[in-house]
Amino acid sequence: MPELWDIYDRNRTSLGKTHIRGEKLPEGEFHIIVNILSVNNDGKILITKRHPDKPFGGMWEISGGSVISG
């Protein structure tokens, strides 16, 4: 089953349609993504290293991703 995203305009107004992950978004259409910084009481930030087989493999990253439809 494909991952679906809700689609918005540049003002974050819903366009009432979905988009399949991996397909090119038409110009003027957007989807919401999030990034999460996990900080402990000592002020240390949790980061992860990308799997070597992923794009930018071996690079450091913070948690995040696309908001799925609904």
C-alpha cells in the first residue's frame, strides 16, 4: 500500500486531495514534514546515523519525516 500525503497550498490551506509518496509534486502543491529535536535534561540532543544504503548514508540526522494522510 503506498504512503499517501495530504496536499496543501503555500499557505497551508488543504487542497482536499492526496499525493503518493515518490511521485513528483506539481508546482504550487506541498505536503507537511516534521523534524524532532529530542533534548535531555543535560541539554544533549539525540541524533542518529543514516543507514549506509539510504541516500546520504552514514550522515548524521535528527528524527523526522512526512505527515501521512489523515
